[in-house]
Amino acid sequence: MNRNLFTNLSTIALLAVAPYNSAAQPVALDPLLLQQMQETIRQQQQQLQQQAEQIKAQAEVLQRLQQQISTLQQAAVPAPKTVQTTPQVTPPAPQAPPITSGNNKIRLALSGQINRAVVVANDGYNSTLYHVDNTVSNSRFRLVGTAGVNNDLILGTRLEVAVSPDRSSAVSQKDKTSGDLFDQRWVEISFTSKTFGKLSIGKGDTASNTTAEVDLSRTDVVQYASIADMGGGFLFRSKNGTQSFIPNGTSSLKVSDAFSSFDGLSRQSRLRYDSPHLYGFSLAGSLVSNQRSDLALFWGGQGYGFKGAGAFAVSNPKLASGGLLYDGSFSLLHSTSGLNLTLSGAMQEYNLRKNATNLYAKLGWLASLTSLGYTAFGVDYTRSEHQAQNGDKGYSVGAAVVQTFEKIATELYLQYRIFSLDRAGGTTPVADINIGTFGARVKF
């Protein structure tokens, strides 16, 4: 407030109190002075109003700046980590961006593996090198989606495709490059409840699949009960010097004709139910396409320094000349020493000939020899009877070693196997088939 305004206001104050002062004398007011004082008061009011508007504008600017600072601080705080519900491996560096679903209500996980091998096979006359995809655990990728319906129920989806050029179970002396396999291994929807169990619809494991292949040895990337997965397409030759292939009906006799683990109904389009676990036990059953069905019992547990797992299944493959299929397996691992034992057996009923059987046994050792990862050793023996025809007896021995590299989720493996077959009555001597395998599996 300027000096003139102060003077004028003082004069007005004196004039205002003058009537109450009995000693005061009447004062004459100058109209010009009153006009100046009114103009001064009006100007001061305008200045005060402008200053108030400026203060309000500055307050709004400060408020916006404070909001921007708060937003930046929240962005700098890392989001809380979510709990992963699917198995994962350590990703390679640099770390790839996460997989996202086109529907934010479904959580999506991508995984898979590449499993390639080099095979050298000798059929008694010739040795040949083959480049194969390992049928024991072929190359594949999968997409698994999950969503929580409520606290007890989980919706699941699984889409899995095998990409397997020149399968190790299909190459042969006549076909060294058997071609590409694109197999829809899994196309299913499932509902899993802790209380009521799991219901699956679509293509996937039947209840009996893998029941002949329970294995804790860690050599099962190349060596397990289904020994024909590595070399099943190779053809037996005669042992009498003619080098001719052994006939089997209208075709030549293959390794897979004489050796099979009879592992249930494999993967099919089915409706499958799995019960909740009770004391390590669970039941599973499935209704399969073409009126087939199966029922399986699973068990797994550990204690007293041992870890064990087993399975048994009965299935109806609806063979034109056959009956039920029975198979089972059991594996036991001593946790401290790493010594392990795996057993498998199966029988396929036939109406017009003898029942076909398969027996498999493996001794293994799971060792920690280096800091790279475990080293697994295995020696196995297989005996089959009446599989290709009545009276056939097959024998196979194999030895394998698997070295794991945990930091890069990789396994290197070696195997050597001999397939021997005695035909009914010994009328047709059959040459042994020897197979050496070197390969690698990388999981992602």
C-alpha cells in the first residue's frame, strides 16, 4: 500500500470518528480528494485480485509437478514377483522378454527341447552313419495356458507339437532319411481340483501311457524300457552269408517288430480322469477313441534314504485277434549312493497264438563327479518272446552314460546296444544289430 493511500485512509478514519468527539469541530470535505481516494482504493483492489489469481495459478502448477513426481517414483519401484506354477529352467543371457497371452485372463508358458543324435549301426555286414532326432524324447515345443477359476479349480490348456526330422525309430538300411514328423502330441483342455482330481479332454496321454516306463535312473533320455525307440526301424539280416533281409509277412523284419515295451495306449484323443493323491497313490482311467479304454494305478514316495515310483495298467487296445494288455514298471533310487534299479514288464494277450511278453531290467548309478551336473550310468537287459511270431525270442543288452550341464540345461549322452533275435525252431539264423549313439538334448 503506497503512502498516498495511507494518508487518505487516515483522513477518512479521522472524519469517521469526528462526530463522536464532543470537542471536534465540523470538517469540510474536498470532493476532489474524495474522488482521488476512491480511485486509489479501486486500483488497489484490482492489484490484490490479480495477485490472488497469480497465486492460484502457481498453486495449480505446483500440484501438477507433485503428481508427475509421484508417478515417476511409482514407476521406479519394481513390480512384485509372481509365483511361478510351471517348471522352469534358467534362461540364457541376455534374458528374453516374457511370453504374453493374447488374452490377459490366461497365463501362458512356452517350453520345449531339441534332441539330436548321431547313430552308427552295423547289421552284421555293413556299418552306416545316420543323423537322427531321438525318438526316446523327440524335439518339440509346447504352449501351456493356465487360469484360476477359484481357490480350488484351475483351468489348463496344452498345445504340444513334435518337430522330428529323421526319427531314430524309423531310419533303416533302406531309408536313411525317413522324413519329417510333425506330430500333435497334446491338444487338450483340463480342469484340476485339489479336492476332486483332474479331468482332461482332447489328445494327450491315456491313463496307461508311460506305465511301463517309470524310471529314476536319469539315463532315460536315451536308455529306458522302450529300447526300440533308438534303432527300431533297422532291418534284421540273415546270418547265413546271403545278407538277405528276414521276411515278416509281406515286409522285412524290423527291430520294433521283435522288441516292444507294450506301454499302454500311448497318446490318443480321450476323456481322462485322475484322482487326487492319497498316501502317494493315485488312480487314472480314460475312454479312448475307437471304443478303447484303460485303467492305471500310480505310486510315488520316499523315505529311509530311498526314492521310489511305480505304475501298473490294464488296457483294451481292441485288437482284431487280441485281448487285454497288462504292463507295469517300478524304479528305486538310493539317494545317498545314487545306486538305482528299474524293472518293467508287459504282456499282450492274443487269441490265435501265444501271448507276447517283454521283460526289462536296468542297474544304474547316479553320481556327482563334477560341478557341471550329475553323471548317470546305466546297464540294461531286455528279453522279449513271441512278439513278431510264435517262438521268437529277442535279447538286448545296452550301456549308457549321460552327463548333465545344469547351467545351460543340456545333456550329452552315449549308448551302445546289441539286438539279438532267435527265430522259432532256429531255422533262420539272424545276424545281430549293433548300434552306437551319441547325442545332446537342450531344454528351453
